[in-house]
Amino acid sequence: QVQLVESGGGLVQPGGSLRLSCAASGSIFSMNTMGWYRQAPGKQRELVAGITSGGTTNYVDSVKGRFTISRDNAKNTVYLQMNSLKPEDTAAYYCFLSYGVGGRNYWGQGTQVTVSS
């Protein structure tokens, strides 16, 4: 079993920054993808960013140039540095760990990010 614990959400003004962290624990195989989804009220959950254990990253277009995903494989932890935040970034952010197609996926409980003046 794998557990994911997120931290770092909160309230920030437009243009501000936040850093999300997600630590995975339990029985973790080294080859995996970790990252973040988000879901705003009334909208579908969308993939924000992902990073493989080898360091390959992908981002949704709306956050490119503003968000940076990174990971520490030794700590099984993934980070999301969010800069130049906009009100439309307001959402619940969920960490995930995936073993790919046919494999299991694990989710964190979610952390709220609110961007408002």
C-alpha cells in the first residue's frame, strides 16, 4: 500500500507563489510517475504536471512557464513550484503516483490553493 501526504496549499494573492510538496510512503517501486492534478468547482479534474522517475516532465499548457515540477527520488517526494499565480489557478490540488497503463494509481487527499486579492 502507498500513502501520499500533501502540504503547502493556502491563500495567495495574484502574482504570488506557493510550493506544494507530496511525500509518498509504503511499498514503492522505483519506476513510477508522480505529479499533480487539480479540480476547480464545477470543472473536471485536469492534469497539471507530471514527472517520471527518470526526470521527464510534462505540463498543461496553461501553467507552462509559471509552474515547475521536480522530485527527490531518495525521499519519494514530488514538488510543484507555482509562480505568477492567477485566480484561475484556484482549485484543489491532488498528488498522484502512477505505475502507468495497467498499473495501480494512488492519490493524496488534496490540498486547496486559492488565489485571490
